[in-house]
Amino acid sequence: RRMKARAPPPPNQPSAASKIHSEHKSPAETAVISDQNLVSMKENMIKRSVDFTVILPSGVEQKSTAQGSKAVMDLLVDLCSQYRLNPSQHSVELKSAGTQQPLSYKPNTLIGALDVQTVLLKEKVPEEKTKRPLPRVPEKSVRLVVNYLKTQKAVVRVSPDVPLHNIIPAICEKCEVSQEHIVLLRDGITGEELELTKSLEELGIKELYAWDRKREPSRKASVSNDVIEKEKTRLLGLFKADRRSSK
């Protein structure tokens, strides 16, 4: 009696031999296939056009498109040229489509390899150069003669261009007079008070009288003996000159 022939395997199912062959592929063969797939994916991304939103330094938003094969730095140059900006004074910040987080990249990274949705053009903040301090200009000063307490004199070096109320502390310290009780007079004879808002330069003086209202009863008491002697000498000189001329 004859036996029936064995039925052939289904056409869509691989043979047992091919199954065994595929299950026993070497790691090297698997790696080659994986690398080929990765290269193919990258090529597809690079060849495609990338649409994104450009945000200019002014805040204005513009729609733009670039080839995926363009490097990030080339994109910066193109965008700056398009919007009339200086590439050396600007930088780009790339944000992803999903998280809107800044993407890390290198200057030669291709746009197609990044998931870019937003490109921010930012103006670089110039680094402040360390400036050398300007040479200090010596402050202009003059010797001010201060008469006080009838016969006392003091010399104070002060600025001739500042108001008198600015130099009162120096005068008080030198003459040991309280600022609350001091009055500045032009001279000890007329007792004319000086305007504290004016400077020595404006008043045209290099000598004044400091009257201490607490320690001296009146302004006349602030007249120094030196001033009186000068006045006597001046009057005596005029008298002698008149006598000579009368002869």
C-alpha cells in the first residue's frame, strides 16, 4: 500500500532552516543592520525641510524654513543676513517642539538632527572691559586764614570753589569751635556776615573771622589785635605822608 506524500509548508511561513538561520545571526550582523537603519533615519531627517518660528531680539515672531542639512552656525548667518543683523553680535537658542527646553548643540550640528520648533535670535551682551581708573586730579585748594577769639589765628587748607557751609567743619575742628555757635564774618570791624552759600572764590577773600557766639559776648569782641595794629599802621603811614607833602 502506497503512503501519501507530505504536504508542502505554507507559502508565507519561512522554512525551519531559515528560522534557525535568523535566530543564529551573529552580533556583528545585527549591529550592521542596526547601524544601517540609523544612518537611513538620519539621512531622511537631514534631507527634509524643517519649519520653525524665529523670535527676533525685538520680540517679533517670524515663520521660517531651512534644510535639515544646514549647520546651526550657517543658520545663524542666514537669519542675521535676512533680518539685517550682525552675526558676530548675536547667538541662537534652539527650543524643542515638545518641552520647549533649550537644546544643546555644537556649531556644526545639523538642524535636521534636532527637534527644533523655535529659534531665538539673541543679542550678545558685550563683556565689560576692565577700565583703568582715571588718574585722580589733585583738588584745588587755598590757604584760608581764620581769625578767632580776639587774638588767635589758624590756617586751614580748603577748596575755594565750594560753599562756605562745606568748609565750616574744617574751620570748627581747627579752631575748636562748635558748629552750632560759629558765625563767619568778613572782618572784625564791620561785622558783616558772609553768605554761606557762596564760595571763597565768589566772595574774593582768603581771610575771614570766626565769631563764637557762646564764648564771645559780641561781634566786636572778635576783632583781633592784629587787625587793630594793621589799621593803626595804615593810618600812621597816611599821616606821615601828608606831613611830607605839606613841607
